[in-house]
Amino acid sequence: MGQVLGMISAVLILSAIYFRVGGQKNFSNGLFIVGIIGELLFIAIMIMAIFD
């Protein structure tokens, strides 16, 4: 589950960079924020798995 969340978040961040280069900054900002939140959740899941 954690690996899927991390991969989806990475794709969202890369998509945000692509759209920012294309000039769609508002859409890019939303994707970037969702991607960062997903990455933070991924890190939390991995930390819980390590210390569990």
C-alpha cells in the first residue's frame, strides 16, 4: 500500500512540473500540493512499518 501511494505521489509531482512548464500554474500548484501530502503520508507509513 505504501509503495503505491509513493508512486502515485511521485507521478503527481512530475505532472505538476510538466504543467508548470506548459504554463498552467494554478493546476500545477494543486497537483504539487496533493503530491507533497501523498509523499508525507508515504514517509509516515514507512516509518510506522520500520518501528512496528
